[in-house]
Amino acid sequence: MHTRWLAAVLMAGALGGCTLAPEYRRPELPVADALPVGQQSPISPASANGAAVLSAELAWREYFADPRLQQLLTLALANNRDLRASALNVEAYQAQYRIQRSALFPSISGEGSGTKQRTLSGSSYVTSEIYTVSVGMTAYELDLYGRVRNLKDQALEQYLAMEETHRSARLGLVAEVARAYLTWLADRELLTTTEDTLRVEEESFQLIEQREREGIATQLDLAQARTSLETARANRSLYQRMVAQDINNLVLLVGTPLSPSLFKDAAPLNAQAIGARLPAQLPSSLLLQRPDIMAAEHELKGANANIGAARAAFFPSISLTAKTGAISGDLSDLFDGDSGSWLFSPSINLPIFTAGRLRAELDVAKIRKDITVAQYEKAIQTAFREAADTLVASGTFVQQVAAQKANLAANQEYHTLAKARYQQGLDSFLTLLDAQRSLYSARQRYIAVQLSQLLNQVDLYKALGGGWKDRS
């Protein structure tokens, strides 16, 4: 039967072929064996629920406990336009991989044609007809040396790398939304602190103004009180602007309008439960789970496969063109058993002289792999530095927050004493003014260091790969 040869060709294509790509070996980690965990930081006030243990199963819902933040993260993962574009890029690379993979199989197509022609023969006209129908393949390459297979593997690794890049973008979005939310909380508290300070300054100014009219205070005292009052008013406008801009930033990251009710009664900074209890030691190999590192490794595997394709170009390539069908001068007899036809046309291409082009292409493939190895190792070193920085900072922030809290308490006591002594006439207004400014600055610094500690926990989540398996 005419189809036997076609089955034989398909079998040869399935069984034939090898790969000339070098064996892939993951480069050794160019960093220390373990990460510097340092002093553990407590998991903020909500640790009564139990601290999550860091593992490959940790998801962002376990790391960020604030329900409003979780709601923002859910909206962002569904609506953020940059993340949506990243997902579409993954689909495009997946389609490109399917295109490259299809070259492993013959492309079977069918065609039919009919021709009716009238010609002058001598003194009379002759009408002739011919009809054909066929099915077959054109220029199918037998992948004897793995060239097509290696190109398919390279396309697969590029697709997988893009998938990890998308996962990295998702991880980055979670971190960005968390940072934006915490920044909004901090600016909101700074605004509240400034409004409280403004009320105190207004009361102080009214008191000094009254005392100046009674001849107890001086014009200098009044001028100093006005300076402090106007500074507080300017800062209130500053923080009002920052709070509004923080919300605008969140709307952009989330990708959809946000209800004002979402921002009501949000927990303050000191009530935010962010973090996970770390084990006593973290191996550096844990960084290999980061999506950006995994993407770099897929790129490395793709470069490795490309060497195989470049090597295969030195060897002969065999292509097959084959068709089977029917031909007839009468349309009604086209599918008659006696009208069969077939075509089998193998071809071989043997590179003899290419002026060094194939050797240069192989050299380029090897050099590109070496470049990719260097980029992979640099990505690991960068990840190690990011993780080490956040881990080292975790313990020091505990000490810094405690010290700043004590500083705030001392300034509160200083302000209380200065206010009482001024009212008793024991000290000048300058001492009270200095106490008020010191207290305001201490409150600002305390909020700032609380924010820095929480942002460091967000950075730690990102630096350690976000838990690596998001179950959302």
C-alpha cells in the first residue's frame, strides 16, 4: 500500500536522532555555604497566633496577616497591568516553544488541482483535462544529530525562564503593594502626630499671646511660639499630600479603584503582623528556589542546548519530500484504483566548505554559554547579598526600635517637666519650645524606624524567594 513508506518515514523520525549538546552541570554556588541569620526578630504583636515556620510551602497569606493588606494583594494579583503583560509574555513564549517543537514531526498536507485546457492542433481544437489529488510532506528533516531537538530544548528553556520571570514579577508586586501599604500607614501616623502637635502649638501660642498681653511673656517668646506653630502647619500640609499620594500609588499598583472604606480603621504600624520565624541556620542553596535564580538557570540550560545545535550543523542533514495521490484526465475516474501516483524525493546536504562559518557559530554558542554562566553566578551573588543584608538588619532593627521607644519616653518626660516649670515661672519659654520640638522629632523618628523594620521584613520575604510555592 502507498502509505507503508510514509509509516516507515515517521518511525525513522521517531527513533532516529541523538544529541550533541554537552551534559548539563549546575555551576557550584559562588557564595558561602550558609546565610548569616543573626539575631532573630520577633513577629510583631500578632505572634499570639503562632509564628509561621519558614519553608518551601510559605505563602504570602501566611506572611502578611493584615486582612486589609491581604485584600489589596488579592486585587493587585488579579488586576495589575504589568503582571498581566508578564503573563501574556509567558503565553507568547509557550506558543513559540510549540512552534519549534512541531519541527520534530513531519508536516502533512493535502492538495488538489484541476486543469482544463483548449489548444489548436492543426485545423481543429483539442480540449484536454487533468485532475490531481495528493497528500504528503515537504522537506522533513530527519533529526539524526539532534539539531532540531536541541533547538526545541532551547525554546523550552526560554519558555520556562519566562515563566519564572513572571513568578518573579508576581513576587515583586506582592512586595511593592506591601511596601506601599506600610508607607501609607506610616504617613498616616505622621499626619496624626503632626495634627496633635499642631493643636499643642496652637494652645501654646494662645497661652503665650495672653501672657504677653499681661506682661508676663516677651515679644521674643511670642515670635518663637509663632515659628513653631507655622512649622507644624507646614508639616501638616506635607503629610496630607503624602497620604493622598500613597493612596494614588496603591490604586496604580492594585490596578482598580479602591473603596474609601478599605482605609478606615486600619491597624497601626505597631500592630502589623509581618514575618516568619526563621530556623537557626539557612543554607545558601535555599536561594536556588528564588524565581530570578531559576530563570537564570533555565537561560543557562538553553545556552547549553544551543551548543548542541551548533555542533550538529557540522554533520550532514537529510530531508525527505514524499507524496502519494491520484491523477486522472477525467474527474469521475480520479479516485479509481488505477489512477494512483506517488513521489519520494530524499535529499542530503553535506557542508564541505563554509569559510569557517560553522566553527565561528560554534564558538559563539560556547562563548554565550560562558557569559550565561557568569550571569547566573552573579545573580546568585546578588541574591546572597540581598538575603544577608535583610537577615543582618532584622536583629539590629529590634534593638533600634527598642532604643527609639525609650528615647520617645524620655522626650515625653522632658516635655512634661519643661511645661510644668515654665508654667511655674522657673524656666523660660525657650526650654519648653525645645522640649516640644524634641518630642515631635522623637515621635517622627519612632514611626520611621518602625516603618524601616517592617519594610525590612518585606524585603526579607522577597530576598528569600517569597516562600517559593504560593498557594493563592
